[in-house]
Amino acid sequence: MLTAVFFVCALPVCGYAWDSSAKSAVVIEKDSGRVLYNKAGDWELPMASTTKIMTAYVALRYGNLNDIVEVSENAAGVEGSSMYLEKGEKITLENLLYGLMLLSGNDAAVAVAEAVGGSVDRFVEMMNETAADLGLSHTHFGNPNGLPSDTHYTTALELAEITRAAMNEPKFAEIVSTKSKSIPWEGREYNREMTNHNKLLSRLDGCVGVKTGYTEKAGRCLVSAVTRDGMTLICVTLNAPDDWNDHITLHNTMFNDYRQTALISSDEVIDKLRIAGGFLGNTAVTADREYIFPVSDSDDINIETELSDVRLPVKAGDTVGSGTLTVNGELYGSFELLAVSDINLVPVKKETIWQDLKSNLNYIFGYWAQMLS
């Protein structure tokens, strides 16, 4: 029996006259993972605070949003961008995640790591374990905030995959799409007001996230997600001096060139299975899964199916063949063909054939007898 296999492949990307300012850049479609744009997407580079996408993802997988976290001296004293946590301050894990993703708080990253992992070191191990679970072989985390480290790097392609996984977490998607947030500030008479650093939430139609980043070593790093007409694209740029405009141009170009298309639907009749050799019967055949992903006018799509030799009876849902989907000559995925309805073991009897013949002859003779009388 064939098993359906799904391949997320970096299909060849069409050339564009325009070039992004990034050292490395990719655009992928979130649901399928298809790569639409790829500029040095496999280069290992530092990613600055876009690291916090993984920090938040791990925290959401293993933490409890309602937990009250007491901020340590270690967290309160961390350098760089901050949500201005104070030693001994009590704050929920949920609000720490808002400070992490909206204000890019390095202090929030350490507080989250200590709360969820028990220590920063253990949490970083969890980040690397999660990267391995996602099948990423060119990503390594040295800390939860993205501060410079020789052991801290990723690729644009793998950061896009991390973002793809994180955006499937509803709470993550909610947080990174939030433009501003007001949360209680313990010990103060006023709230902690937070405004998202991601300007694209206001400047780019359909933007739903996700994270900015900068260090002198990494340069300007940016990850964005945009949803239009039911399709979500994720764009990653690493070391891009003109990142805001890069993302606007990349998203607009890709949405103009690609449309979300159902190449194979699970309720679509692909073929028909006919039974011969002394038996009567047939059934429609459908695929066991759907393939929906972005397609451009220049894509060469090919679907091939092959029906198997089957034995009766055939039951609805039985595997009766297999198929492959190729895009631009490269295998994208394979699928099983399933029978839509039953075909029972009912041979055609010779007696039945003779009876039908006699009945037809009697009808014909009777008709002519009436006409001649």
C-alpha cells in the first residue's frame, strides 16, 4: 500500500529584475511551505531579535500563560531592548510574551526562559531541540534573545520554517498581530504601554506579524507575514538595510504573481475504476488528500495516476491506485487513490444473459406480430 507523502520543496524561483537589499531573503507560502522567492536563503547568518519567534513558540508549547513570573535580577539587568522589568516584579507569562514580541524585550526573553525552562541554559536547549524537531540542520541558538554569539545563527529558509510553525499557534498569531497593548505595571499607578515595533502592521495591507531585529553584527533583520485572499506569505530578510521597503515590494510582487490553487481536492473525481473479466461494476476514484498551494502562470503542473489490479469486493475507501504531482519537473508530492463506492462480487451469470436475450427476442417477435395483424 502506498502512503501519501508530502514534500515541502524549494522549487526553482523565477528571476526578478528587482533585487532586495538583503544579504539573504526568502518568501514562502505558510500552508504549503512552497518557496516563492529565494536569495541566498541557505546562508547561515545571525538573526538578532527575530530569535524571539522561537522563544515565544517554545514558551507557548511548554509554558502556562497564566503563570505568575517573579522577575530575577538576571532578567532585569539584561542589556539592549527592554520592556523595563524590575527585580522582584510579578507579571504573567502572557504579558511577558507581549513585551517580548511587541517591545522586543531582551529582559522579557530571559524572564520567559527562566520561567519555562527553569534556567536560561535549559531553555536554550529546548529551543535547539525544537529546531531539530522541525528538521532544521542549519540553525543553532546560543541565547533566547538574539544578542551576538558565535553559536547563534540560522538561515532565512529555516527562520521562515520556524515562523511557519509559530504562526500555526493561535496565541502567537494573536500576539504578533497586536499593534499596541496596555498591561498592568506592578507598583505603578499607570499601565505599561506597549507599541509594536513592526511598522508593517500599519504600512502593509494584510500584514499580520511578525518580528523585527537588529544588532551591529546581524544588521537589520525582519520577518513579516501577510494574508490576502486566503493566502498567507511569510517573508524573511537577514542583514537588509532597506528592510521595510524590501518586504513591501516582495509581498506585493508575490501576491501579484501567485494565486492559491486547489490542484487536487479530496472530493474531486480523478479517475474511474472499471471491473472486467466476467464481473460488472465501476466506481469513481478520488485522492486521499488535498494539494492547495500558490501557482503562477509560468508553473508547469503535471498530475499522473495509475490504477492498481484489484480484487473484488472493493469497499468505499479502499486504496485502488496511486498518483504523483510534479511542479516544474520536480516531485511535489504523492497520494493514494481511493474508491468512492463499493463494488460487490457479483459475476455476470450465463443464465441471466440467455434470459435477457429471450426476453428481448419475444418482445421483438411480439411487436412484429402486432404490426402484421
